[in-house]
Amino acid sequence: MLRHRRSATAAALALGVAAVVLGVAGPASAHVTINPREATQGGYGRFAFRVPNESDEASTTKVEVVLPENAPVGSVSTMPVPGWTVAVEKRKVDPPVQVHGSEVTEAVAKITWTATGDAAVKPGQFQEFPVSMGPLPQVGTMVFKALQTYSDGTVVRWIEEPTAGAEEPEHPAPVLTLTGAAPSVGASAPAVAAPAADDDDDDSDGGPGLAFGVAGLVAGLAGLVLGGLAFARTRRGPAGTS
């Protein structure tokens, strides 16, 4: 009986811990995000702001996304979302942003999507709002602060910037991580300098090397002549011999 009670107590504690863990993990993961969450500096990309509905009764009727002021993007365009209208606000940029060799003095500051009719994000659902952006700035991260408005008037502000090494805040802002472009494949290796030409004037003009060569040639010819004379004497033999 005692062993049975201990087993039941352990099971109850395990269920309680699981419920607490799931209860904490659920709301923490259901926040506004940008997907994909990584991109390359200087490139272009298609991104989607994913907005889940966390209310059990109200629907999401408006979503506002503020682009970071310290990382302006020269070209931003939106994709139509059925049942939603979109409004784009711009701001002046100083210094201008370079896009395809031209200077752009205005950049998108804020995008607002508003539901019409029955298009609001209902409880238990989520909606994605696609955008195209580029060229992406030369920064490590882009933080997009977002506001989510519900049909009952509640506004959830996803504006808290995460800190490296710290716990995730209660209402984190969507963050896009940017990495440097990879070096191009097949880049040629540095050319190896050719060895310098021999500038020895003595060799090119015939100097001592040429003189030694001529002397050797003369000595060789003299040896041949002497050898020929000795051979001829040998053929004739001693004087007076028949």
C-alpha cells in the first residue's frame, strides 16, 4: 500500500511539472516573428512577419511593423494579403541609401496591415504578412518592433529587444540576423612573380667565359695536330727499314 501511494505521488508530481513546463513554453513561443530569421548583408530576400492570435475570444484586426531607423533599406515592397489592406509610411534618410548605383533619400519606416470584413486572425490561428527587402544593410541584426491590435481594443507591443546571454523577454521584437557575404568561388590566386632575367654583362658580352672557351678550343686543335704527326711517324717506321 505504501509503495502504491509513493508511485501515485511521483506520477502526480511528474504531471504537475509537465503542466508547468508546457504552460510556460506555450505563451513564450507564440509571439510575432520574421521568417526566415537569417539573411545575407547586401542581398535581397522575401520575408514574412508571422502573427499568431493569442487571445481566446478576440481576433487580430491590425498589425503594425516598424523598420529599424539605424538600418534603412532602400527597397521594400509588400505582397497582397487577401482581406487585408496595407499602408506604407516613409521617412527621410541621411545619408542616402545606395540602390543599384542610385541614391535613395527615402526609406520605408512603417508598414500597417488592417483586416477588412471577416479576414481578422481568429483565436487559434495565425497569419503571415510577406515583404520583399533589399539591399540588406551592413549590420549584424535588424530589430522590427511590432504592434498587434485585437478586436476588443487590446494592443500587444512586441518591442522588447533581446539581449545576448539573457532570458527571452516577455514581448520580444522580431529580429533578423544578417551575416557577411561568402567569398566568391574560384577566385584566382595571387600571381607569382617571374624570376628576374640574368643581367650579367660578362656572360652576355663574351667576357672571361668566352675567353676560356676559345683557349680550350685552341688547345684541343693543337693536340689533334701533334697526335696526327706522331701517328704518321709510326707508320713510316725507322729510317732505312725496307
